Amino acid sequence: MMKQYLLSVHYVDGQPPTPEDVIEQMFKDVDVVNDELRASGAWVFAGGLHPPTTATVVRISDGEVVTTDGPFAEAKEQLGGFWVIKAADLDDAIAWAAKATRACRAPVEIRPFQDDAEV
């Protein structure tokens, strides 16, 4: 049975900007990984995210819904994008994450989704 895994791409906010030609190549490389994921049947969905400054946090305070601008986590390390994939096991997910980290030139964290039995 195939499990689903989140492959999350992380970056450090405040780093010098990536040159435009490198960004263009990264997009091409990510497209190749996406095509391979689709062809293999491992693709579920993926997406890149706007910067953390565009985030809105929603929480309950004293029974009321409160929203604040900006990211929830006050950290330099931020989530830049993600894939949700189907993989036979962690080793298979690691193989996909290795392709992903090469393509996007950033660390990729792997986390399995909870099975219904685990909830």
C-alpha cells in the first residue's frame, strides 16, 4: 500500500537574492521532477508559496476569531513550497526528495501523513 508523504521545501529568509538565471533553471529542473512524479504515478499535488510576509494567521482568543498578518513562526527558516507524493516507503520518498532538493537547490523535509489507524 502506498503512503502519502509531504516533501516540504525550506529556505532561509533574508538570504541574498538568487540570480534570475539560476531561478529560471530551478523552475526547469522542478518541472522535470514534476513530470517524473506524474509519469511514475507518485504525484498527488504540489505548489510554491508566496513569501511569508503574505501569510495570515487565524486563531481563537477568548472565544473570538483573531487574524494577524505575517507568518505564524517567527523564524528565519520558512516554507517555500511542497509536494504531496505517494511512495511505497520512506526509502522511496527519500529518493524523490533527493531529486527535489537538487532541482530546487534547497533543503527538503519528508514527513509521512498519518494513517487512519494512527489517528
